[in-house]
Amino acid sequence: MATQAFVVPYWWSEHPEARRDHSSKMITGDSAHAAYFMGAQYFKIKLVIVAVGPDYRLSGKAVKKAVTRNSILVIASLPGFSHGPH
């Protein structure tokens, strides 16, 4: 959530036209923390969910395909403790 607290308001200050039409998109894997889903709803950002593989990794090709002109953030991180080291 800290990511959104800083990135989204800054991006909107630089691109006010995107805020008016709510076309901003955030890309994340389906294993992302629930805070990103709630943040997208709060900021009225369309959340594009990309499936992760059996090893909980995002495919670079799938993310590249999901990125558009309206994408403002791609969320990716290391696997969480519950998913184990990969």
C-alpha cells in the first residue's frame, strides 16, 4: 500500500487527464497482497490481473502484453514466506 500512497498521487499530478476518465491501470499477479486490490478500488484504478506460474512467478511476456498506454504501475515482488523460496 505504501507504493500506491506515493506513486499514484504523484503520477496523477503529472497526468491529470488520466484521473478524470479513470482509465489508469495497475498490473499485478493473481498472488498479490490484498492491499493492492483494495488500493485499486480506493483510487478507482482498473486492476489487470496476470496469472502467475506454478512457481509463483510472473511471466515477463504476459506482463508486457498487459501493459498499455494507461498503465501506471506494475506490481512484482519476491515470493512471500508462505510460498517458500524459489
